[in-house]
Amino acid sequence: MFPIFYTILLTILYIFSIPFLILLSFKKKYKRSIPARFFLIKNPPFNEKLVHFHSCSFGETISLEPILKNFEKVNISVITDTGFNAAKRYKNADVRFLPFEIFLWFWLKPGKVLVVTEAELWYLLFYLSKKRGSYTFLINARISDKSYKSYLKFRWFYKKIFENIDFIFAQSEEDKKRLIELGAKNVEIAGNIKLANTPKISKHYKKPKKFIIVAASTHDPEEEIIVTAWIESGMKDSILVVVPRHPERFDEVDELLSNIAKRENLSYHRFSQRDDFDADIILVDKLGELINIYKIADLVILGGSFVSVGGHNPLEPAFFNKPIISGKYIFNQKETYSYVDGIMLIEANELKDILKEKKFIPTKIKAKVDINKIVKAIKDVV
């Protein structure tokens, strides 16, 4: 009875949300995902009965690469536009947006195996997949400090989800403990699969003679915090490269940086207009360039950590052994940060002095992951 009751509640919510969803679908960020997920526009069921991988967004989808290369062909469902674009890179994948749960009753066909990444705990996805013959996995499973308290409040609900998950590969011992407490069974530690995904350079840039500082995955108002500290530290003889996290903020960050550059008599340009590093301040307003720029960086200031966002993945710059400065708001990435030695955790008001001292320590990744364990478990039940 619970699946029916749950579906009825979601249906009521969906009906009342339709006007809002229609308005939201006109935004560039959601122009494909909302019509596909909530109205099934250009989003038919998968054609073949293959291993079905599900991930949320760009990072989770990219992290699947070391696993996906072990399969001739797979199905991948995603939630976001960026996740869809990332999944389309895989030549062996048939890609769809995952519909809103009420549509899964008729959209989701019988399958072999369902493999879901991290915290994508959609009840009907697991329930219907299990009922229709799929062996169900949750891989790279994690529960952040911030999420844990809310998970416990709805422990009864998560217990119902875990009833339909056959096997779980957790990132860490702490994640395993929390998952079991919420009702999970057959939990094993495999590490973070993002550790197996070596960054791939898509374009090689010539490194300038000047010292390059990359402000990566920044959020409002981190751009202003970082640029101000950079100016006040006296490091204006270096190059500051700013890479906002969200593309929809490119124009507003452009306005901020161009105004500061004029005020301080500094050179500035947008990377989409000129993809070189011949300026004092550069706004990277092109997707997919951050890895390329990490390769030539001398220092990375990791955004999402000086405001209460929860941090972003430090593994990518650490793969290149770059010195990393981070704020202390890393609650969503606490486990990932523990994999890296040498990250400088500071308050925002300390950034100026840290830059002035110029004592930057190269980072090093100290953790490992067992991808073969995950691949074998999936292939054993196909």
C-alpha cells in the first residue's frame, strides 16, 4: 500500500507545481531537464534492457567513467542538464533524463541491474526496478554531516528505500555506519570512485611566466572576497583566474570583475572572448576548462567554502599536486577533503595574510578506491 499512497501524495504535489514548473522551464538552466523530467517531452523509455546507471549532475556522471568503460553498452539516466551533457560524452551510453517519480510506473521498463550513485535515493526508482527484476546497487554512497540529521528524522522512510537496495558500496567507514543505522543492508566500503577518475586534459595551455592563482567553483560573494584579498595582499603581479561554479552567474561576475579592474587600473578579459592568460584578471566563462587550467595553476583557491555552500571537490587540483587554499565550510565534502594532505583551511578574513606570506604547500592524495570490486559485483548479477 505504501507505494500507492506515496504516489498519490507526489501526484497532488505535481499538479499544484505545474504552473511553477512551466515558468521555470523557460530558464536556460532548466530548458531541457524540466520538460523531459516533468512532462516527458523528448524523453522516451530506454530501448534496450541494459545495466541502468543513474547519477545526478556533472560531477557524479563524470566519476562513473572508470566503471562504464568495463561495459559494452549501458543506459544512463540523469537529473540535470550538465549531467546530461556529461553522459552524452560516453559513446557506449543511451542517455535519458530520469522522470519525476510518478511517471516511473509506466516509463521504467524491466531491467537487469540498476546502479545508482551517491545520495540519489529515489524511492520509486528502487522499488519499481526491484519489482521488475533488477538487482539494485547504490555505489559511492555517502551521507554528509549536514544531511545526516535530516536523514535520521525520516529514518522510517529511508528504511523503506533501503529495503529495495540489494547491495551498497560506501565511500568510508563513517558512511557505512550511518547507512546501516538508517536501515541499509549488505554495505561494503570501496572508497570514493572519484579517486579512480584521473583528470583528462582537453586542451593544453602555455603557462605564463607569471604566478597563476585560480579561484575555482566560486559562489556569490566569494569572487569579491577573493579579488579583494588578492589586491590587498600585494599579489597584483600575479594572474588571478576566476571560475564561477554556475554558468548563469557569468554575466554578473563579469560586471563585478570588470568594474574592479577599471578601478584598480588592471587588465581584464573574458575567456570566451580570448582564451589566453595575458591579463591581470581573467573570467573563465566556458564550461569544461577548469581541469585544463588546474594543470598550469600555481595556487588554487577552492570556492564554495568561504560561504555556507559546503565546499567542492578538492581531488581535481590535488591530482596535479597544486597548493589548495579553502574556507572552512566543507560540510558536504568533509570525506573528500580527508583524502588530501596539505589543504590550507582558513577563514575568509585570513586570506589576505596567507597570500601575502606566499607559503604555499603542494597537496597530495592519500586515499585509494577499489573500482574492480564494484565492477565485478555488477557483472556477477548481469
